[in-house]
Amino acid sequence: MKCPESADVLKELGFDQIVNPVMLKTMAKFMTLPKASKMKNIPMDRIIDAFREKGITVADPTNEEQVEGI
């Protein structure tokens, strides 16, 4: 995991399954932050702000490529 804190941020936002290792491995193959935003109906701005509050920078929040090594 490149940034272990990111899983905590996502969990706090309602992505409870992110801490399940099996689910994380499965979802990491195709999930992106924009897709997660739509799936959970959480605005991207809120997700980005949550990361910023923890000192994590989202390089390109519109990037539809999978999020590798969250």
C-alpha cells in the first residue's frame, strides 16, 4: 500500500469495505476515485477535502485510471 492513510480516509467517508483485505484487492483492480464518488453519491470535492485534511494530495481527481496501491 503506497499510502495506508488513504484507506482510513475512505473508510471515514463511508467506504467501509476498504479495510477488508479481500475487498480491497478485488476493488483495486477497477475502482477509481471518480467511480467511488458516483457509487456512494459523495461529491469529489468532499473526497478531495477529506484527503487534504489528512495531508494527502490527490494529483488528478478527474483521472479515471484505477487507483493503484492506495
